[in-house]
Amino acid sequence: MQHKQMFNPIARELEMVENNLSQNINSDVDVLNQASMHLVKAGGKRIRPAFVLLAARCFVNNLESVITLATALELIHLASLVHDDVIDNSNLRRGTYTVKHEWGNRVSINAGNYILARALALSSSYDRKDILEVLADASMRICEGEIYQMVSSYNVDVGLKNYLRRIERKTALLISVSCKLGAMIGNASPEQVRALERYGYYLGMAFQVTDDILDFVADEDVLGKPTGSDVRQGVITLPAIYALHHSPHKQELKRLLASPARCAANYEQILEIIIDSDGIDYAYFVTEHFARKARKQLNYLPDKPVKETLFEIADFMPAREY
Amino acid sequence: MQHKQMFNPIARELEMVENNLSQNINSDVDVLNQASMHLVKAGGKRIRPAFVLLAARCFVNNLESVITLATALELIHLASLVHDDVIDNSNLRRGTYTVKHEWGNRVSINAGNYILARALALSSSYDRKDILEVLADASMRICEGEIYQMVSSYNVDVGLKNYLRRIERKTALLISVSCKLGAMIGNASPEQVRALERYGYYLGMAFQVTDDILDFVADEDVLGKPTGSDVRQGVITLPAIYALHHSPHKQELKRLLASPARCAANYEQILEIIIDSDGIDYAYFVTEHFARKARKQLNYLPDKPVKETLFEIADFMPAREY
């Protein structure tokens, strides 16, 4: 199963989002347009708008009024990417040169802020205070997550709780908000809004754990960045946390992961220790756990064909072929 | 006359804004709080909230409901400062170490985004689409200004029009928006909203030209940064543009200003050429021109004591003692 297939029921609407994204990059300033368009064209799976649309489809059939909000969610996501690339000094993302690499820090930071302001303009158009409050709150919590990530790097004492909090802020939160807002715009009941918020949350957690697994096991071609990027940058993810507790070489692993210099120089050895532990399998087990919790939330939703799609997405999440 | 005096009629409300600023820095993440609080405590004249309040006072006496919006405007301004310091790699601002210097890029970018999200939350609380649209539009145009600034550096062919567009985006726009929003929240007529928007615009232009003059003539103690910072960074402001056209040494000035290396190494010589031209006096003349235009807008406002204050502020703007 491919992403494309998962999103089949909303394929037409996703195309409208895609057009909308480009149309909203219309500054008077060439460089800003070029950089923002580069970001939009670099692709991505448009997961956040997809969930806004799927969640709304649980309650309304005609999604025309949802396109703008779905577009705003993708813009917020793109803005965070372009800022992250400045922070991490990244030159590549999904196999494409970053805005930071092509245009530098000033353009990247301003392109991010420009896109964010555009997302605000789009979200404001609904004239719904509750939607804006959800977005503002999520934005603040995502910033907090970036700082958790920072203070956790090269910290071999971080545990599961710290990791879960980091990936919650990094990924789960915005997917959760996408589902929640889709439900809100579909005028779902508070119970249904809450169920979709939770569905998105658990699914987002499963997504990010899967992503963190792939950083160990997938090829550079699949990742669009070098295998082991996390380890090289001292980002300690679930397989590493498992290995730090259960690997026979955990003392050596600790010594290596605690040092930026050793993370960079000895990353192949680090990857080997982690892969040889059961860290990857354990992480797959955790994605299963989150996917199960996501599926359970669907009981609260009305019986519509899209419910089956949401179920399949949660089913598909922890698959290794992802 | 001091800033404090100018803002006397709203001194109590500005104090409420000050408290509000600190109260809105309440993340769960220590580093984010410390960095954001550092930014708030580094001070500044709180010009933007002051204009929100003064503009609203033209139409309503009790400003309690305006405090939140005034706070949001200052937060938006502070967010842009902390991002600017990353872009410009600045270690000092107003004589205080920057967040960038103390905590680095990751914290600075996220603190800026956090503060911006907080400003959005505050602005959303009014449940007024028109206010959010003004803010979103201004944010986009300010980003555009940053790029104008970038592409204009070390460019000795820039003229007056380019300079005016740059300072419009850098300073005038947010002061204009502050005045406009104050009027909007005071339920002023469209004509009055427009008059205060223009008043803020012309005043902001006068402000920034004065600031650019001070970069040539004020002491480091007054500026909180070294004299001639603009020249050293290749930022070509009004006195320089004048000198590039009228100085007897304009060829030499051109040669120097066009090169980053020479701007950094020969800035004292550059300052001398510009100060020896009539560039400073010309720039003062321009501030007078803008201040006059600002004062003229006040004719559209109801006769209230605060109108006199707005008049005095515009009168005071181009004074050298500023």
C-alpha cells in the first residue's frame, strides 16, 4: 500500500490543496517567492492537510470549505521545516537542497515567517476564534519541543518519557491538531472532536517512531538524507534508548553517544551496536501499540466509508514497507 | 522632553502592558522562559503598545480592553528582534547581550516563534477577523522588507525610493498598524482609522530616519551598539545615499561602500565622508517632512486631550535631542 492509495478518497481535494499552496506564495519579492516555492515544490506527503480533510469527511461530504484550512496546516508545517534547516544547518532534505543551502539564513528565517503569516491569514478567514486558539497553542508547544530536543541531545540518561515527549511535540501534535480542526470545521460533537484529536495524536506518535526506525535501517535513497543522521547529530531515539539499557555493549554505547565528536566519527559502530540489540524490534512493537490506540478512537465516529480509510491508515503505519 | 513624558497620558496602561508581557512568558520549558524573559527585560521604549493605546484613547477613555492587543503588538516586535539578531549575528542590542549571544540560534529562533504564537493567541481573543487580517498582512510585508534590506546591502546604486521602502517595512509598518488597530478597537470610523494608520506610518518613517541619523552621530552609550554599525554592515541609509550623490568624495565613497571588506576596515573614513557632506542635515529635513505629514492627519480626529499628545509626539520626533 502506498500513501497515494491511503489518501484516495480525498485525492481531488489534496490536488486543490496543492494548487492552493502555490497560489499562496505570491509575495512582491522574487527571492521570497523562489525560496517559498522551492519549499513547496520539494514535496512531502501532505499528511497534515490529508488528515484535516479525512477528519472533516467524517462529518461532511463536500470539503470545499475545508481546503483553505488544510492548506494552512501544510504551510505551518513547511514553515517549521525551513526554520529547522537553519537550526540544524541542514543542506539536504528529502534528497533536495534546502532553502538554507540555496539562499542562506536570512532568506530561510524570513521565508518561514512569511509562510507562517500566510497560514495565519488563511486561518483567520474562517472567523473562528476556537480554530485560531488551537493553532496558537499548538505552535507554542511545538517550539517547546524543539528545546526539549536540544537539551536532550548527547544526553545518554534520557529515558522513554523524555523521548515520547519530544516526538509528541515534533510530530504528533500537529497531526493531532489537523484531525481535531477537521472535526471542528465539520461541526463534530465535542466527544468526536476529542476522539479525532486522540486518533491523530497516537497516529503521529506511531509515524515518528517509524521514522526514527527508518533512520537506522533504510537506504539513503529512501530517506533522502544519509542513514544514521540522528546518531551523527546525537539525537537519541527509541532504538538507541533501548540499546542503552539492554545491549551487552551499553557502556561502550554510552561513552560514544555522550560525545559529539565520537557520534560524528564512530557512527557506524554506534549503529551496529543499536541494530544488534533488539532496539529496532522494540520500536516496532511501540508503533503497534500506538496504532492500536489510534484505531480504538474510531469507535466514537459515525459509520462512513472514510472511517474504514482511517482504520487502514492506522493499520498500515507500523509496516516495515512504509 | 523624554519618551516617558510623551507617554504620560497612558502611563498606567503601559505599566499594565509591561506586567502582561512578563505574564505571557509562561512556557513549561525553562530555557524558553529565560530567553523570552531576557528579551522582555532588555527593555525598549514600548512604542508600539503606546501607539495602540494612544490611538484607542482618541475614541474610548477606558483602555482596559486594549491592553491585550497592545501587549500582542510588543510581542510581535520582540519576536522580530530576536530573529533579526540571528540573521545579523548580533551579540549586543541596546547595550545588553542578545538571546542569540547567550543561548544560540536554536533557542533564539524558537523563542521568536514562541512569542509570535503567544501574540497570535492574545490577538485571537478579540474574536475579530479584521484585526487578525491586518496583523497577518503586516507580518508578511515585514518579511518582505527584510529581503529588500538584504539585497540592498553594499549596493551603492540604491536610491531614495529603495531606502524609503526598506524603512517602511522595517519600522513604519508596525507603528502604522499599531495606530490603526488602536483605532479599530476603539470602533473609529473608516476615515479615522485611515488617518491614524497614516499618522503612524509617517511617524514611523520619521522615527527610522532619526534612528539612521543617530547611527552616525550618537555615542555608543546612547546607541547601545557601536557608532557606525550600519556602515560597517553595508546598510546604506539616507545620509549615505545623499553623500553618494553630493559629496566631493563620492567616487571614493562608492568604492568603499560597495565592498564588505572595505566597509568593515575603513568605516571611520566612510563616516567622515558622509558627515562632511550635508547628508545628516538632509536626513533631518526629511524627518521634518514626515513629521509634518503625520501632524496633518490629526485633523481627522475628534478633539480630545490625547490629540494634543499625538501632536507633540510628531513635533518632538525630528529633534536632535531624541
